[in-house]
Amino acid sequence: MTDYLKACGEMLELCVAAAAGSYCSCNSNDVVCTYDNETKGKCEMECDGKEHLINCEGPCPCNDQQHLIITPCGCDNSLKPVCTTIGNNYQNKCQAECNGEVVYYDSYCVKN
């Protein structure tokens, strides 16, 4: 009986999430490193609308080459790193501007 109730509870959570428009199906094992230095699932971060908390692609810790936030904006993937006024790194100017940020200078941000 407890297995049945557990299954019903899980289904109820899915139904509530779907009705609220927050259900997102993740089938990827890709991970990202957050600014809190925690390795998390990339898909889950995107589903929760927390892309802005991603410090780099791949597991923590980030290395200099990983400090890029990649956004799906129709921009090309040319590697011309830029640093924004709020200290985020992007692969190129197009991707930074697509994410609503202003480019401060061309190159990786200098981390103190």
C-alpha cells in the first residue's frame, strides 16, 4: 500500500507542476558549475530558470577556458570572449547582448 501511495504522490506532484506550467522533462546528464561552486544538472538549472547562476559548463571547479556562459540565442559559437558590466563571461558579444547584458570589455573577466 505504501508503494501505491508513494506513486500517487509522485504523480500528483507532476500534475500540479504541469498545471502550474513548471513541469520540465530532463533527459540529459550534462552538468554545470554554479557561482556557488556546486555541480548541478544543466537541464534542471534551465528548467528552473536559473541559467544566470551558471558559472561554466562541466563539473566544478571551473577553469579559465570553462568560464563561458553559452546561451541559445541564434548567435554563432565563435570564441571571442567578452566580460559584461556585471562580471559575467560570454563566448561572444552577441550572446552577452542576447542575455540582456552590456559588454564591458573584450576578454575574460579578471577575477580577484
